[in-house]
Amino acid sequence: MSTTTLLLARHGQTVWHTENRYAGISDVPLTETGYAQAEALGRWIAAHPVDAVVTSPLSRAVATAEPACRALGIIPDREHDLRECDFGVVEGRTLAEFAAENPEAVEAFRADPVAHPFPGAEDPKAAAERGAAALRRVAAAHEGERVLVVAHNTLLRLVLCRLLSIPLGDYRRVFPRLRNAAVTELRLTLDHVGLISLNVPCDQDRT
């Protein structure tokens, strides 16, 4: 049974993330640091080549993947179901700002972010399902190959929980943060998913 390797990377730093603002479906640009992180990812991929690149449709993910695509001469595919979650009323806001307005909602979210998502937000269970299905489609389309997938912090943490049979409500505890442009390696077969590495910086050599 062929194994597909997916190299998952969160996009580079954005303007909102420097202020701890939730950036979900909003198309927020990278900062200068974010572009530098993208270049580092591109250099790492040039040294550890992939057969394909797949990105979220949001520009911060596309821009993060661009140096890797340039290095390998690959045209990326865009997968709509790899977009970030919609964070509803906290889109563009900090958690502290929302807590000042609705402390009970924030307390419930912190206790179980899946059972108590933000008002108006996408159902995290639905986001996990769409993201996991997207990665399985990518793996099936590139059986036995290596694929760079550039997407988003919350979506990828939910998807990791879904694929690794970790309770979704624990995603913030088990995976506190995916670092910008760091690499998380999954290996998938038809029946199994294995986590090989998590949050590996692109300036750290790997085999």
C-alpha cells in the first residue's frame, strides 16, 4: 500500500497576527516577517523537494507557498476546503476585546472551543470534516508522493485531531499553536495516518 507524505505548513505571519487578532476568512496580507518566513520555507523545500504544492485559496497561504513553487517550478493547486475557519464575531478582534464584551462566551470557549464556538463562527466539527476530507483527496491524488500543503493554524489543528483520533475539543490543548511556516509531516495510507514531526522550523535540517 503506497504512502503519501503531506508536509503541512501554516502561512507566514500576517498584520493581524502580530496583534493577536483572529484572521479567519478575511484576506489579510503577510508582514515583512511573513514574507521572510515564506522564503525560508521555500529554501527548505528546495533542499527537500516535493512533487506538488496545494494551498488554501486565501492570499496569505498562496504567498507563503510562492517561494517553494518558484524554487521547484511547480504550479500550485488551490483547495477551497483548506481555507481557515470563519471566527464569526471575533473576526479581526482579539480575544481580550471580545472578553470585555462577553466574558461568559470566552470562558465557555476556553473550556471547550468545539462545544462553544464564537457566536456566528463556523461549526468546528464541520471545519474539521471538510479539512480532513481535503487532505485525503490530496493524498489520493498524489499517492506515493510528497506534497506541501499550506493552510491555517486553527483549521490544521482541528484536522490533525480528526485524522489522529484526538477529541476535537482538545485541539487548543494538544496543539497550542502551529508556528508560521514550520513543517508538520503526516504520512497517509488508505487506512492509516501517522504524525512524523510537528512544528519543525525551516532552518533546522531534517532527513
